[in-house]
Amino acid sequence: MNVDAAAIRVIDSHTGGEPTRLVVEGGPDLGGGPLPQRVERFRREADHFRTMMLAEPRGFDAIVGALLCEPSDPSCAAAVIFFNNRGYLGMCGHGAIGVVATLAFMGRIAPGRHLLETPVGIVAVELISPNRVAIENVPSYRLRKSVSVEVPGIGTVRGDIAWGGNWFYLVESSPLPVVAENIDRLSDVALRIRKALVAANITGADGAEIDHIELFGPPSVSDAHSRNFVLCPGGAYDRSPCGTGTSAKLACLAADGKLALEVPWIQESIIGSRFTASYRPADDNRIVPRIVGEAYVYGETRFIAQPGDPFPYGIAT
Ligand code: PYC
């Protein structure tokens, strides 16, 4: 699929420090139909657009891209396909908050409740104020409790496997303090754990790869409940508390009877940004997490593709 760089318009926001690049014009035309089919077409025919948006020199590894699409369900205000430096995401909590704040900034949605179509289901969103957004994520659940894995250089690690719109391994006891000074070491530990899960063939449902690793420690302030570190699929760490990761955490807390219905859980990120989360019950022992966070628009970009550019679609790594 050809890309006309001059036709592309993106708006950048961050949610708790984690960037979202919303493609509002000039993205690949993926046609209509169910969103998972459109993701496959994106992957097959326009993956160079993904790398153009996110790879260096135009992007960097922490940015999550969001392609705004026509919803296939007419009850939805918009549809969105999330992608990152490695591939495509089922859902993205910080990204959904960023998308809603950006649509508000553009004057495209009014305060109140709306529905957002994502490849893994419909997410209810609420624009509370121009920068404050709540999402009601897809039904989330714990698949397996206390799964152990041998991690080279670390030893036996135990953790839960849970779905929050993406697959997570939530480490029971972090091998090192979950503090910002340890970001590089935490990234290394989380990467080793992820590789060990793959090597041991430990997966999510239906053999799905567990591509997010989450570690926990005490919060830096006493009104929060926990601080997390989340390794994203492409090797970057989430600057936000990770909406899908917080959903997975709530599913585990609910399954263990450690968090009651609709009681707020304040999840801090590794850089100290925070989401306020709670849940209500759903069918099949699942929960519907509600995540409230803030996003701020910080830029609008137009792209240029000069003839002879040796990296028109970014640097492949
Ligand atoms: O907020 O769900 C999230 C997320 C996933 C990857 C990066 N952020």
C-alpha cells in the first residue's frame, strides 16, 4: 500500500508520561468490516506505515500508535487499531485514554460516555473533563495462578497469567526493588522472564504469547496501593501504570478476594504517574475494570518524505 507522507496528520499525547500517536488523516485505507480483519490487512499490506510512524528517526520505542478508523459497529463513536514498535496490540489502556483526550482536543467528542471499538472488543469510555478520561476495559480475568518458571541468571520466578486486553505475566515477588533508579535492570530482568516463558512454552489462552511482564513494589506515596513496572512487547517500559496491565492486576486481586467490587485501587507507574482503578463483575468469573487517568496533547506532526531518503519507513531493528 502506498503512503503519501504529505497527507498524514498525527496528534501526539501522553498519558502519565506514556506517548500515544494518533493518526487522524492519511493512514492506510484498510476498508471496512471487523477490526481484527483490518488489523491483518494492516500487518500484511501496510506494516511499513507502522514503522514509519514509530521507528526512529520519526519515533522511538515507547510510542504507541493508534490508527483512527470508521467503526463497524454504528453504536461506536470511533474505532482504533493500536500498534507499537514490534507489531499490533489488542487493546491499550493508556492509548485509549490518549485517543479520547485527543478527540476532545479536536472537538470531535463531547463530555460524557461513548463507545470505542478495538480489535479485542468494545470499550466504554467517559470524557470526564478535557484531560481526564475513564475507560471500561474489555472483560479481564486470571488464567493461571502462581506459575513458576526457571529464569537463567535469576532462578525460579512465580507469577500469575492474566488477560487485561493483552497477555500479562504478573511476577509475585520482584527480584529487585521497583524504583525508577532500577529501570535498566528491571528491563533486563523482565526481558529474561519473558524469554524464559517462551522457552518453557508458557502462554496465554490458545497458545497466545505472553508479551507483557509486570513487576510490583510498594508505592512512593501512602494513598496509592502499588507501583508497577511493565515491560512492553518491543522492549520499552511503560511510563504509565499501563491500563491493560492494571486491568490484569485487578483481575488477580479480584480472583484472590483481595479487592472488593468498586473499591478504588491506585496504581502508580515506575515514574510515579497514576491510574485510579476499580471493577465490576462480568460473566464467566471475569471483571470489567474501570481505569481513570489523564492525558495531555503535546504536539501535531506533518511528515515529509524526500526523494532519496535511505530510511523512508524508519530504521528497522
Ligand atoms: O496502557 O494498556 C496500556 C499499554 C499497553 C502497552 C503500553 N501501554
